[in-house]
Amino acid sequence: MKNSGHKFASPAARLPKCPTGIRGLDEITGGGLPRGRPTLVCGGAGCGKTLLAAEFLVRGAVQFGEPGVFMSFEETEAELKSNVALLGFNLAGLVRRKKLLLDHVYIERSEIQETGEYDLDGLFVRLNHAIDSIGAKRVVLDTLEALFAGLPNEAILRAELRRLFRWLKTKGVTAFISAESGREHLTRYGLEEYVSDCVIVLDHRMNEQIATRHLRVVKYRGSPHGTNEYPFLIGEDGIRVLPITSLGLNHTASSERISTGIPRLDAMLGGQGFFRGSSILLTGTPGTGKTSTAAFFAQAAARRGERALYFAFEESPSQIMRNMHSIGLRLEPWVTRGSLRFHSARPTLYGLEMHLATMYKEIETFQPAVVVLDPMTSLLVAGSESETKAMVTRLIDFLKSRQITSLFTSLTHVGNPLQQSEIAISSLMDSWMLLQDIEGNGERNRVLYVLKARGMAHSNQSREFLISRRGIDLVDAYVGPGGVLTGAARAAQSARDKAEALANQQEASRRKRELERKRGALERQIAALRAEYDAEEEELQRLKDQAATRTRLLTAERTELATLRHADPETAGGMRGKH
Amino acid sequence: MKTRTVRRRESGSSGRSAKLWQLRLYVAGETPKSLTAFGNLKKICEKHLKARYRIEVIDLLEKPHLSKGDQILAIPTLVRRLPPPVRKIIGDLSDTESVLVGLDLRAAE
């Protein structure tokens, strides 16, 4: 514990703490309230003192096996039960199992006549009896100040309260004492004078018509504590304090990549899509297809067998699903199967902190791998810019610590593509994609480009972003001498290109055919010549043979004649030369 | 006073009222304050409610569960259970005037 590096670690070991089990509060106090000592919780009307007290007891009884006594000076047992039932706490069941004891102390001043000296032993006896009967370790006194209204003698009361707190310490119970906040002091009757171990202030403030509750640990004797004011929420399952500073930048980065649901977009992102656990910002002017992209992204996660959680701040789930039909995306099956969940809420429904807490809760219960926030800019309505940034920072940290990939869409205004706030928020994002409208030739076309993508080689090209009945497609935009061409202009250009290519092709085949023909002609010519040559050769041979035959016959005749005449061979030959 | 002490003064003579005053005195152990309160109460009852009252002393140290019923915080507390309405008087009852006002006995005088 000492070498964990946690700043609350070593004092926590020194001072015994009593964990409240309330999310966030134990983090701020470094482990809970001081064990065996009284803690004062003060705040105005409606800031959640009683609920905090009730949750402290219920969680003590359920999670930590510490029975508790709830002594209420304002609400009756029945009222208490029904009030905290809203938070999902079943007090009646705990009371039956002797884990909890509710005691309503009722004082009516008009019924009481004061006649001399008295003390509050009755209260002591009663509290003691309650504690002993169930072996309580935790005690809530809510709110003790009702005594000031009920008992006339303040001097006696103060002396008795001092004695009460001392007695609680010797009793060894961890006490939770609530009090109304006062004007001059922390509490209306200065109870902080008696309870000095731990003082927590609750506050309910309005800021631009949106109320947010805050919690602050004013004092914690013997223990360091978070001193800031922390927003807290009362949700359906109890109180949640949101410590801003509790999360550090130490999440692990995954090198796993996940698809965007749009193949060409994956190709633009180094061919594999986003890193798991990264945060993605998708900004665009109205109607550029942010929600469609987000829906494809969510569906891709569902297809992979993961869970996707879609926070919609502008459209209802059924509206999104209906609209996605028009681009051939059916989300209902995934919703039915439980791999996709929508959470729709108007941004103005409650403050930013409440939004954040609701999201935390949804994420914790649904355990998604992918979260979509559409559109993030709507939240600016619910809080100021710095608050929104702080909230988004916390949300991103929270998501990253759980390796959840998040897609935030952001609406920009026409003609003002990069708002200041987006630049501020974009620094928190790992990837930033821009969707833009390009107007020209009497039409508007969508163009997408990846502005940044940390840790991956991504395309620097603008792609035309086509939404059709079959879904989303990214098409190479035509980049020519006249600039980037999209839509009809791009189509026209590519038609021209195609025609030209066709013409070229036809020309080539024509030339080829001509060549064939020429070759054929030449070959035929060669064949004719060869035939002529053969004929001549044959003739020549025939003549040669005839001459040879005649010579031989003459020679034979002459020889015969000479034989007949008995002439000299020379003379005979000379005479037969002419015939 | 260690155990519950019940004193009865059944009426028989007083014709003004047959109604019985039921009084409960809550104490926590035998403290000087509770002894003073009991003494004062007896004195007042003897004077104003002779034979028409009944005092029940409850020691919360012995019967702590009884503190809830009458919503007892202060000790000592005197509760007038009858006649109605219920009235509570806290303190050692040393201020007789206040006790009479508290018990609604002044009007009776």
C-alpha cells in the first residue's frame, strides 16, 4: 500500500477509515469517513443530505456488514423508506433483517413546557438502546438541529450536544451528523464547533438554469483529502461523486485495430481502421452524414460481436433507426439482440455532470466496447465551454481506462469549419475526421478527409462521401487542373475519360486490323511470285531435257550413218550438224 | 426508585371530578435531578390533585425501549397522559408555576 504511489495511501493506513461505499466519495476522502468518529455534513435544503446519510448506512449494512442506526429528527420511518426507495434501497428489508434501525424522534415545542433543570439523557438512552439492539457500527443523526427548534434552553442543549459527540466517540460508532448550512457559520447553529473531525459541505447551485450539486470536504483531521468542489449526482442507484482529478494519464494503449464499418474509410486509415480504445472526433456541417457514419461504426462493432452504446442527444432511438433504413442500415436486430443500445436524452434535461454520471452509469452497466456520442456539441448547451471540455476530458479518460473506443460527432456551422471549441477538444482526440460540403455546379457534395490519426499512416486525400440506399461509399474525388471535382462534375469528367479511352481502344484495333490486311496481301503476293517462279523453273527443266534427248538421238543417228558409210568419225559428225 | 414505582391515590371523596390524572415521570437512573423532580411532582399533586392522580415512574436505564413511545429526549420528563391532550413537561419541576401551566392546572384553581 505504501509503495502504490497513491497520495492518500499512507495516511489511510494511519487513520482508520470507514468506507462509505459511495462512488467517488471514498476516493476523495482517501478511504471513507473517520472510523469511530463523528462527521458533520452540512448543506442547504434539497442538496441531498438525507440521501447521502441513507446511502452511507445502506451500503454499510449491505457491503461492509456494518449495521446502522438512522435517527431521524425530521422524517418519519415511513417517509424515509419511501424516499430512499426511489434510489433502489430497500430499507424495510434491512430493518427486518436487523441490519438497520430507523428511529423517528419527534419534538413538538408547543407540547413541551420547561420547568427547571434537565438533560438529554432520554436521547442518549434511546440512541444507546438502538445501537446495542442491532450492534450498530454506524449512526446517522438527521438533522440534529431540529432539537434547537424543539427545546427552548439553548445553553443546556449545547452542553448536551458536546456531551453527545463525546459519548458517540467513546461508543466507537462512526457517526454521520447532518446539519443545515447557515449564513455566518457552516451550519445554522454552529455544530461544526462540536464535530471537528470531518466536515463535508454539500451545495446545490444554479448555473444558467441548470442545477448541479457539489460536495466539498472542508476539513478532515488527520488525513489529507481532495479539497476541490466535486460535482455529485443523485441517480437511480444512489449518489455518485465525480472526482475530476482522480484519473491520470496512465491508460494502456492498445495496438489492436477495429473497423470503422466503411471499408474505404478503413483503407484511408492505414487499411485497418481505428485503434481500439482511441477517441475519434468527427466534425461536419449539418447534413454531411455524421450520424450515418456513427451508425455504421456502431453496427460494425455489433457485427464483430462487441457491444456498442449510442448516446443520442438530438434524435430518439426509433428516429435514428428509421433514418438508417434509408441508407440500407438495419439496426433493430442488433438492438433486439442486445449488442447495441441507444440512450437518448435532451442536452437541456439536466446539467453536464448529470449527463456525465448517466453516461458513466450506462457504460458501467452495459460494458460496451464502442461508445458513440452524437453530437457532442449539443452538450455545450448544458454547460459552458470550459466545463464541457473538462467533462469530455473526464469522459475520454474514463473510456480510455476501459479500452473503449469512442466516436464523438461534432456539429460545425457552415462557413466556419473549425470552431474554437473544436480545436480545444480536438487536442484530446486521437483521430479527427472532417466531413465537408462542397458546393458547385448547382449541387452540394460531401467530402471526407482525415485531419489527423495518431499513430497510423493515414491517407491525405479527400474522398467524396456518397450516401446511397446501399450505404456509405467513399469515392476518389477527381483532382484535375480545375481543382477537386465531385458529384456530377466528377461523373462527367470520368465519362469523358471513359469515352476517350474507348476511342483510343477503337483506333488501336483499327490499326491492327489494317496491318493484318497488309500482311495478308503481301503474303498473297509472295505466294503468286513463288508460283510463277516454280512454273518458269519447270519450263526451263523441260527445255533442258528436250535438248539433251535431241542431242543424244542425233549422236546415235550419226554414229549409225557413219557406220553405214565407213566414213571418218570427224567428217561424218560435221555433215550431220545441220538438218 | 430502582424499579418502576406506582403510587395510587384512588379517589373516593372528591365529587368535583371522577377523572383520574395519569402522570408518567421518565427518569434515567437515580440522579439528583430525578429525585428533585419526583419530590416536586408529589408536592404539587398532593396540593392540587389530591387523590385524583396516579404517578408512574419509568426508569429508562431499565426500560430503554419505552423512550420511543412518548418521544422522550430530555430527562426528567413528566407526561400527562390523562386527561387528554398529552402534555410534556421537562426539567426538575422546580418552577411550580410552569408546572401548573404545563399541566393545565391553573385554570382549575
